[in-house]
Amino acid sequence: MSSGQLSTSGKVVRNTFFNSLGMVWNGAIAFFTTPYMLHRLGDERYGLLGISVAVTGYAYLLDFSIGQTFIRHFAEYNAHGDTRRMNQALNTTFAFYALVGGAAAAAAFALAGPLLGALQVPPQLHSEARFVIILSMITFALTSLFNVFSILQSGLQKLDVANKIAIYISIPQTAALFYVLESGFGLYGLMWRAAFFSLVYSAVNIWMAYRIFPELKVSWEYVDKALLKTFLSFGLKLHVARISGIITGQTDRIFIGLFLSLAAVTSFQLGNTLVVTLSSLAGIMVSATTPAFTEIFVRHGKSSVIEAYLAVTKYLACFTVPAFALMMLSSGLLLRMWVGPGYPGAAIIAVVLSVGWLFNMLSQAGVSVCQSMDRPQLMAASSVLNMALNIGLNILFIAVFRERGIAWGTTLGMVASSCYFWFMLHRGLNMPFAGLFRAVVPFLEGAVVAALPVFAIDAVTSSFAASSGRPGAIFLLVLRTLVFGAVYLLWLARRKTFPPQEIDFLCSKLATLPCVGRLACLRRGGA
């Protein structure tokens, strides 16, 4: 079955599978390269990399969420078969990104000096820090210019293509990382490497865009001012949520860099990386839903979108709840296995942040509903609440609790804003909350029950855990995961959380995947 013949649900399953493959691949690379980079660069230079990521994250605010707007409208025009409108959307977005890239490059040169003056950067690192910030922003500017050719794949629901490209390019990119650090090029080499491979990635995406969308035309005649106004109107409504997300994800490190030290940034960064990586894995499950929900809304209407929303939330909770519960139970072991001993504060940060990100991830299917149904205003109030609480609580808590206070401020903001978002979403679409509770509560119960034997394991192995190195941490982590997973699945089976017809439906969709389909064929052939 070709991707063009797949049903909407089949496309979601296929795209989710390839997103999962890409995320697991990137996660594996990060898992093995982060300890190497940390020990090669040291705490301060690694913290400087974290600051540069945060600064670049703020630069993404310059796009006014036009990228997400493009994906949503491009999927709609594709559903209608309107290739002229698709070209207008692409060229208009391309022109806008050219302006954004220029603004980002100019801002880098203008603001690098004042930013370095405000941050707690040791004098001996000032020249490196300035170079890192400026080149990272220039790289962002060049990547932004060609970003539309990458997100076009999302609009066409061709995320398998996007992930294959990213995986292929990551192989020489990772090899280059080891080369530049082993050769002694340090931060300078890492930044030039990032810039080079960003250009390679952009070039490959341009070539692929012409392959999967042969009608593609790049010309000023397709730049439509009226369409840009439409995109900006929609995008600005989304942008409140985008600003909230950037503040949640990036302000933490900026505050720590301003008020504490680069070494404290590293401690926070390690705990935060564990949780954000897990959030990214969970986010895979909703990464393909916005264009899919848009197609459902165009063809079948609001009621079908709501039905799909509750189903996606249920599947999301099935994975997300136990995953974050296990993170809270095992963050210390994960860090010892990953970067070794010496970062106990990072484990506490991971536990605290896990609570906030769990609530945030469970709300993401609702975010896709708002985008697909052109109701981004339903996200606005909760996003403003998140920003206010995040900034206010971080300022209040950092003075007393240092980097742990930042984690608590971030978590409390995400929990409160997620609950308020659910209230606004369900009230705005006239949905009873009973459906949401039925989708989430069984998995919360299962995670609580599965945690009990893990506590028992901790009581028995406490002395071994305290004295064991990496091999012992790996053994305990595997043991805890197996026990937790077995009890969790047994609880779901006992509760009959997934009825037989739902399991049959999921199996039929999974059979459309290349590897699963081949296994099914082999099984039938051997029967």
C-alpha cells in the first residue's frame, strides 16, 4: 500500500513510527556523545553550549509561529488538491523566513556584547562565548531561510522522508564531532561543524522538496501579501503558546547563567536533558496529529476531530504516564549510568521537572485540536498564565533554592497552565471532562501500582546501589524497568483498558508499517 493510499489514521501511525525511529536514533547519539562532550569541554564550556541553545531558542520567536501555520494550511490546501495555493503558501513563507534570518543575524552582532556582560562568564571565556553566540545565530539565520523546504514534508504528511534525511546526515555529523574534539578544536570546531551540516541539511531538503512535490515553483509571483496577513493572524494566536514554550524551555538556563554560574547551568542542563528527551519521545505520538486532524476536520467535521483527540490522548497517556513515573523513580541511576557520579543535584531537578512535563505532554493532543480547527485562541490564556508563573516563581525561588528553585517554578507553572488549558479547551468545544478522565486515569492508577515493587527493590538494594558503579546502575535500572513494566501491563490487562476491537484496530494500522508488514507476511507464510 503506498502512502498516497493510506487512510488518515494509517498516515498518523506511519509518521509516528518514523518520528519514533528518528527520535530514538538522535537520543542514542546524544546519550553517547554528551558524556564525551562534557568531559572534553568541562563544566563551564558545556554550560556555555547550554546558554547558546537557550539564546537560539529565543531567536525562534522571530518566526511568529509561521512554520506551524504553514504546516496547517499546506495540509488543508493539499487535502483540496490546490497546487497553486500550496505554491503561494511555500513562497510566501520562504520570503518571510528571509526577513527573519536577516533580523536574527543583525541581532546577534548587536546583542552579543551586552549579553556577555550580563552573564556570569569567566573573563578567559569571553572570546569563545562571543564566537559561540554569534555563529549559532548566523547558523539559525541560514537554517531559517530554507526551513520551509523541511516543514513542507510535514504538510504533506511525509515525515518518514524527513526522519530518513535527518538520520543519514547525523552519521557524518557525529563522526565530525569526535574529529573536532579529538583534534583540539574545542567550541570553535563544534560551532563550525554545526554550521556546515545545517547547510547540508538544508540543501538535501530543497532537493527532496522537488521530488515529493513536483509542482513546486519558487518565484516572487507566488508571494501573496494577503496570504501572509492570514498566516500572521493565525500565527500570532499560536505564538502566545510558542512564547510560553520558549520561556519554559529556555529561560531556566538564562536565569541560572545570570544569577548563579556556568557550572550550575551544567547541573541543571543534565537533569533537564533527561526530562526533555523523554518529553520529545512522548511528543512523537502527537507530532503527526496537526495535519491529520486538519484533514479529518476538512473531510468529516468537528465531532470526528473530538473523537480522534480522545483516542490520541489515551494512547499518549498509556506511554507518557509510566515513562515519567519511571523517570522520577530512576533519575539518579540514569545519571550515574550516563555521565557518572558527581551530579546529585541534577537527579533532583529531573524528578521535579518530570511532574511538570508530564502534565504538559498530556495536553499536547488538545494543542493539535486547536491548531487543526483554527481555534488557537483557546491556548492563549493558559500560555500567558504559564509565562507569568514561570518567570515570577523562578525569580522568587532561585534566590532561596538555587537551580532547584528554577525546576520548581517551571513545574508549578506547567501544571497550573495545563489544567487551565484543559478547562478552556473542553468548555470552548462543549466537551465533557469525563472523556478526558477516562483516557488518563487508568494509566495513572497503573503507574502508582507499578511503583510499589520498585520501592521494595530500593529497600533491598540500597547499599548495593550506593556503592555500585556504572555496571551496577545499569543492572538496577534494567531490573526496575522490567518489574515496573510487567506490573503496569498486568494492571492494564486486568482493567481491560483496551477492548479487543481497539486492539484489532491498532494492529491493522501497525500492519501498514514496512517492517511490521513484512513480519506479518513471514508469519502467515510459516503458518
